[in-house]
Amino acid sequence: MERHLFIGCDIGTSSTKAVAADVHGTIHAQASVSYGLGKPRSNWAEQHPDVWLDAAVSAIRNISENLSPSDSIEAVCVSALYGGTGAMCDENMVPVRPSIIWMDRRAETESRELRETIGENDIFRVSGNGIDSYFGYAKLLWVRKNEPSAWSRIRHILPIHSYIICKMTGEMTVDYCSAGNVGGIYDYAGHTWSIDMCCKLGIPYEALPPRFYKPAEIIGTLNKEYQEKLGIGHPVPFCAGTVDCIASMLSAGIVSPGDNAAVLGTSLNWGFVHRGTPDNPELISMPYCAEPDSMTYTYGGASTAGALPRWFAQNFLGQDSSSAYDLLEKEVRDMGTGPGSEGLIALPYFMGERTPIWDENATGVLFGLSLSHTRAHIYRAVLESVAYALRHIMECMTDSTSGISRIVLVGGGSRSSLWKEIFADVTGLPVCTPVQDAEAPLGDAFLAAMGSGHISDYSTIESWIAMGEPILPNLLHHEQYGRYFALYKELYNELKGTMKKRADMLRK
């Protein structure tokens, strides 16, 4: 029996995942490819675009090889991490250097100079976003200043998924969501690139993708070269795709104004969808996939949230696997320690931090250690620090979140029952997670079904998702965490100046 299937592929910071789902959201095949990340200096993070391209090829080919000959692939949608600079290519679409990704903080000098010259008010007025080394436009200015030879060869600048789609289809496009996330050079009111800001910043307007699409719109078909590479024997349609956090939000069933979710991958993003325009430069905003011309996704982000358990397991157990996390969680539960890890507080700022402190000099801290603390105490403190970061983000968005009654949590971190309990206790809100943990690739598959005309309403995503039983907060624990959360914020404020002195020493 022939099945009509839709392939969703998400290029993440540490791995690429793909699924093939039918029109009901049932997954019939999935694949994953892992890779590392270049970190040439402290607070730097980059990757060559072709590492991501090869991973996408491998994941999608694995999917196609595991389908039945009678299965029909109807469309493909690709999303990707926020690649910062994106793929910077020459006239032959060959990258001139690795992409400087969202996690990288090297453009702090450029950010400071922008505040002193153009000013944050003007950039926010145009783009709906502020000034920080997180944003792609600031990272591009770093390349222009520090690598003039590479800069002179740039002819095309594309988001990561747009680069991969261009290779696979020959079409050079961009979706509204990803363009908005670049910040600075995006005209939020006109939903196009800002010629004026490109001129002021010295970023070549003509190098930016000229054609804008909604993420689900079909932009072209798979070319013959990649039909062979992917093992798909026909010119299957491709959607415009989008940035990974948008696909993840969709996979959590976020489609209507007021909906909120936390995406816990390498980083943590928490945000909500609304019909207003961006009104706070301390937050990040971009058009939302359902109605990019009228709906906005506004969020705050913690840079290294989901990366911290991985860092801990690799460095203190010598492995990064589900069994390692199971062992650590068992140790924590066997220890029987309650909220606060017996006075141990961690600051999760291992690559600077975004919302709400926006401090590229911020560093990780472990405060309150004593000889009675064990590995389990430290691991629990690490998990708690990410929950504190989420509460801090939510706190700075109080006016917009007063009606929030639950948190929908998606991403790799949502598999941890201990972590979900901590999130619920720290925030005081029920935590809900989808039963199926396909995350962004499932959102991509849904976009492919939308774009190919098999689904016509975004609300249909709700039928694709089954929610597990919510984790309810322990109110006594919530009260205890409130006191630790106050110390968490105080600790950063007391150490902020010292962190800057440290960063200045390293720079010298």
C-alpha cells in the first residue's frame, strides 16, 4: 500500500536529525548524524557549512533507504540552527570561511561600536531587535574588520538551511523567520532586507537572498545531483524551511497567539506567539511561521543550557550517552537531596549569556562548594541553574506572561524526568512534554505536508501531537527555590565586574 510521506530534516548545533512522517504525523523512519563544533578560542564557536550539508545528505539518504519502494516522498523541509553569519560564499557558492554560529561571542567590540555610533534605538526601530554579539549582523561586521581577504570574496550570504536548500535545488531563497532572526539589517515593518541599514553597517545588500517565502512554501525541486546523493529518484518539492527554534515551536503545537513553549536543546529558548510588534530590545523577535506578516515569536534565550549536562557527562564520566545521564540521575535521586543541592548554586553562563543579562563576559560559576558535596550535588546544581535561567527569562517578560498556566517543554532535555520536575518546581508551573520526541524534524515534516497541499490548516498540528501527563510543581519546593533563585540573581550581580576583569585579562 502506497504511503504519502513528508521528510523533515533539522540541522542542529551538535547533530542533524531527520524523520519521514505521514499526513497523520505518524513517523515511519528517522535518522541522526552527530558532529563536533570548532572552538578555536574561548567563547568562539564555528562550523564549516559543508559539515552540515554532508550531515543533511547522510540523514535524508538514511531515511530514503529505509522506506518501502511503494512509499511516495511528497515534499522535504529543512530547518537549521541559527548560524549567525550564515554561509558566506563566493561567486561559485563555495564558503569562504566557517560560519560563526549563534553561540559565538567574538563580536563584542563591534557591538560596542554600534551602540556608540548608530545606537540601539535606531537598529531596534528598524529590525525589532537590539544590539548584541549574538546577532548575525554583528558577527558579519567582525569578519569584515578582522578578515578582509575572506570578506572581499563574499558574494552570497545565506542562512544555513537556505545554503543547504540552494545546493539541493539550485534556488537561492530565505524565509521571513530566519531573515528576522539575523537582526539589524531586517526591516521588520516591510518584511524585507533594509537597504538603509545595510549601507550604514557596510553589509552588501546584493549578497543577501532576494526572494522571501513563508517556511512552508514550495521554492523548487530536488536537482539531479542530489537526487542521486539522497537516493530519491525524482525531483521532489522543497519548502523554504526555517530556523530550528521555529520548527521546534511548531512541533510543540504552538500556532495561536498566547501559546508558549520552552525549547531545550544545546541552548534554551522560551517564548510565545503574539500579534503585536516587537517592543523590547532585551528580547529577540522574529516573524512566526503560521502568519509571518502578522504574527511574531518573541523569546529569550539561555546560551548553553542543554550543553551543560553533556559537558558534565563528558568531563566527569568520560562519556556522553543516555546511560551516563541515567547514572547521574540515579545518583541524584539516591542522594535524596532536595531543592538547592545543599547550598550549591551554579551560574550557567559557559559561553556568555543572552536574556536577560546580555553579557558576553559572563562565565560559569559553582558557588557554595564544601567537602560534603558530591558529583551528584554538582550535577543537580547544573540542572537547577538552567531552570533558574528559564525563570529569569520568564520574569523579564512578566507583562506578557501573566496569563501563562503551563510550560510546554520540547527538545532533548525534555526526556529527563528529574529535569522536568526541577523546571516545574522552580517555575511553579506544570510542565508538559509531547509523548513523541521528534521535535524540530516533526515540525519540518508538518511544514512539508502544508507546502505540498496535503494539509491546509496549521491547527492540524495538534492532531500530530500527544501530550504526556503534566509534571506538577511541588509548592513547598517552589517556595524553597524562590530563595535560591534570589541568591542566583544576586550572585551574578556581585560577580559581574569580576567577570569583566577576567575577560579583559584573557584578551590581553
